[in-house]
Amino acid sequence: MTDTQRNMVYFLFVAGLILSTGFLQSWNTAIFILNFGLISAIMALGVNLQWGFAGLFNVGIMGFVALGGVAAVLVAMPPVPEAWSAGGTGVLLGLLLGAVTIIAAVVVYPRLPSGRIRALGMIVILIGGFFLFRSVFDPAVSAVEAVNPAGTGYLGGLGLPVLVAWPVGGLLAAGAAWLIGKTALGLRSDYLAIATLGIAEIIISVLKNEDWLARGVKNVVGLPRPAPYEIDLQNDLSFVERAAGLGLDPVTASTLWVKLIYAGLFAVVLILLFWLSQRALHSPWGRMMRAIRDNEVAAEAMGKDVTKRHLQVFVLGSAVCGMAGAMMTTLDGQLTPGTYQPLRFTFLIWVMVIVGGSGNNLGALLGGFLIWWLWVMVEPMGLGLMQLITAGMPAESGLREHLLDSAAHMRLLTMGLVLLLVLRFSPRGLIPER
């Protein structure tokens, strides 16, 4: 069997899993898996750019995904006029003062003679700027968060179409990645992993606590949608007639149609990013990145700027993750910072890349769909298995109760088992790099 034939078998198998879910369970669940599989595949492409192309061990994926979600709020939600009147100008002025303080420290530092004068100069600039920043920023934030805190309590967004938020989410994540990369990419791989994980936790902590930005843990709900609302479709007589012609009730038909619209939009983005990633992989730039990944010393000896190239690919991969984060928030229709857990947005994406095959974009796609299907379906399948095993046990049996309670942990068990099997029998992934 050739590589192409084997790859087709893999993808047909995953397609069969999704279709079987539709036939045996429900098409709503099947299309839900398809939509999040598309988003997961995009995230896996972004991580594959960093790890598969350049060997950068980034475990801060969650932070970049969250920045994409924030972009959806800042772009698509309407502004809150009362909040802007109460303290919007003060918030912007405070942020400007904070940025000026940092820029001043960066500019002045090399111009001061080393020693006590430089230390004192930095102390004066940073501490003075900090107190000036807080004196302007804190009162403005308090005023904004006091405006109808149960319903708004934040500045809102720009009121633009939500699709604009997807590239903006990529740009926001790319900007953060550039700032992180300028300081962290000089670290060894294990220290880089620790640094990116810590920075991701900082980003999530900021989102949870700064209510003026995106309501914090109060969540932002009711995000605009690129698809019609189900209730509008159910009130459309022509749609109801077409649904009846297919033997579907209006509620089911409207739900499926909206999810299919999302699937089409996500598929367009995935195809475009996959095409660009393939072009990059087979370009001179892609060959140079793999040469740097395999032997940095030899690449530097050939005149390649390793740090600069690492920064490039780190920014690109993070931008892809940020775009996926904006898409996911759009699909959910809400921003919930409390759900940004490393288990889902870091560990799971890494499992997708490793199982699919790092360094191979097709492998990243395969891993994204396969692992997400397992993540969704393993728990109900595990519960059914435990119910079958315990069918003959008495109802008051402690062992029966323990086994049924253990079904909730089948996801983690399955992820670990799949990862171990792939690393044992196909350590380069199901679709290894050529």
C-alpha cells in the first residue's frame, strides 16, 4: 500500500466514525464533532508549524486561543455607551501611560551608564510610571465596571461583523507571540515550555479578573453570529416546507442547517490554512526551518539567523491558534474564560499533533479529527461498557458503583492509551513526516 492510499484509508476511517455517529446516535452530535474537529485541526496546524517545522515546544496554546476569543468580543459586540461615558477615556489613557512607561524604560536603559545611575533611573521610570498608570486606570475601571454590572459592566466592542474577528484574533495572538518570543525564544526548550505555560496562565488570569475588558468570569453571551438564528428559520415558511419535504421537523432542520453553515465556513478557513502551510513546508523557507530544527549549530554556520526564524514561526503558529480561538468563541456564541483549561487546549492539541504525525500537515489534520472524535465519544461509550460489565451485579454493590463512577475518567485513560500505542508502534505518528 502506497503512502497516498494509506492516508486515504485513515481519513476515510475518520469520516466513517463521524458518519456512524450520525446514523447510530444523532446528526446533531455528528456535526458538532465535525465543527470542533475542524477547529481542532486548525489549532493542530498552528502547533505543527511551531513544533513540526521548527522544534519549538510551546505549551502556552491556551493563552493564544483565549486571545482569539477576546478578539471576538472586542470586534463583534456592540459598544456600551454608558460605560464609555463613565470611564472609557480614562481606561484608554491609563493603558497609554502604561505603554509609554515601558517604552521609556526600553529607550532610556541603554543610554544610561551601567551601575547605580542606571538602576536608579530604571527605578524612577518604572515605579513612577506604575503609580501614574494606576492613578488614572483604577478609577476609570471602577467607573466602567459599576455600569450595570449584572448585564454589562464592560466597554463592549466595535460592533463589526463577527467574521472580521477571526483574522483580528490571529493578529492579536501574533502580537502577543512577538512580545513573548522576543524574551523567551532564547531559552532552552524545557525552559521555553515553562515560560509559555506561565504566560498562558497569566493571560487567562487577566481575562478572569479584568471585568472592564470582557466581563471576566461573568462571561460575555449573545455574540453576533455569521449564521441565521434557528428561531428565524423555524418562522420561515419556505424553510419549514423544505424541511418537511426532507422528512425533518423545523426544530431539527434549523439546528442542522445552522451547524452546516458553520462547518462550511470553518472548512474554507481550514483549506486555506492547509494550502498555505503546504506551500510554506515545501518552500525554501520551510526547508530552512527544518534544517534549523534538525541542527541549529550547522544552520548558524551556514549564516542562518536562528533566533529570527524561530520568532517568525512562533508568531505564525500562534496566529493560527488565535484565529481558531476566535472561531470557537463564535461557534459557542459566548466567551467563558473559566473553560480555558490546559487539559483541553494544550494537552489535547499536543496529542493530536503527536498522534497524527508532527512535521506533516496531513497528520495534524488527521490527529485533529480523530482525537476530537475520541474525546467526545469515549465517555458515553465507557459508561455503556461499565453498565454492561456491571449488569449482573447487585444494585447496592460498592464495586458496581465504583466502576460506574470511573466511566467519567475514560477520556483521560483513552488519550493516554492512544498516545502510548502510537509512540510504541508508530513513534513518528500515523502519517509521519517524509
